[in-house]
Amino acid sequence: GAVVSQHPSWVICKSGTSVKIECRSLDFQATTMFWYRQFPKQSLMLMATSNEGSKATYEQGVEKDKFLINHASLTLSTLTVTSAHPEDSSFYICSAERGGTTETQYFGPGTRLLVL
Amino acid sequence: DAKTTQPTSMDCAEGRAANLPCNHSTISGNEYVYWYRQIHSQGPQYIIHGLKNNETNEMASLIITEDRKSSTLILPHATLRDTAVYYCIVRVVLGYQLTFGKGTKLSVIP
């Protein structure tokens, strides 16, 4: 149990285009999903917290108009990188929190984005 | 959330136990200790978590000192597939954010 998937696993796009990344919890319902970003040889950095049916909460320094997050259901959250630029190239990872007394987060396999 | 301190890197011989330490001297009474690992180019994998009692599952054991200021993750029989960066994280049980530090890079050597 507790499987989180992401699609696509990798994407290459031209500068100025938009890219959508999907995150799904396959065998549990997740009221909260998270989006992280990881640059080479660095640790994961939280970008935003997403609750089903409400607006995402973004971390300081993350542009909400550039990184659009939609948490449409208890099993699906999407991250859209709008007007992508080369500096947005990174490894994007989502996680989903399964409720309960200790609320363990489970992570997706990640999406590698390369903007040319 | 409390800050954690881990060694930058460790080596372990294949088949031997890997003991990964973590200091969290400022941990609060309502903060759990979580361990995750990240194998190269993959998302983090949940390993184990605990509050104050020692915990064991199919992957590892977690030993938390009585004063809760430090803990040790034990992989009983390390294999080459256990080579990864291991993150020790403390988090308020009803909070949401996981704050990742630099972790410990564990290399399992044949």
C-alpha cells in the first residue's frame, strides 16, 4: 500500500512553454499533497502544500503564478510550470499524506524537467 | 521543527549492520523522528518513524535514546541496494511539512 505515482517521469520542453506534472495517490486518499523541487547535489526543498478543494500554500520565494497547483480530488494533484525557462530545469517530486495518527508522507518517483 | 545533525557520509560492508546516527537535541515532546532514504534519481522512500519507543519493521529498526535527543537507524544486513542518502527528520505529529537536511550518504561496499 501507500503508492504515489507521477507522470511524466521526464520531460524536455522549449523555453516559454508550459508543462503539467500529475501526482496521484494510487491506493489511498490524500487530503494533503506536497510539491518539492531538488536541484543537482542539493536536498529537497518544499515548494507548496496543497489541500483538496482549496488553494495551495506556497513557500516563500516560490511564485504562485508561475507554479500553478490544482488539487482537484483526494487522489490527484497537478503542478503546471508556466512559461518555463532553463532555470526551472529541476527534479520535481510530489508527496501525499495519508491521514491517521502519525500522518506519514509517501513520495512519488519524481519528474525530471529539462527546459531548453 | 527541530533541527537534526547527521554525518555527511558512511561506509558499510555488504551483509553487515549499518548504524546511522542522528542528533536532535532540541526535539520537542510532540515531535516524531522520521527516517527516509533517497536512492539516486528517485523520490524519497519512507523507512520508519517513532516517538520515544524503539520501533522495528521489515526494513529497519529505530533506536531512540531515553532523553530523545538522538536516535539510530539500523539496517540489519546491508545490501548494495541500500546505498542511498538517508534523511533523519523530526516533525510535529499534526504538522505537515517535512524539512530535509543534507542527510547521510551511505555507501554499501561489496
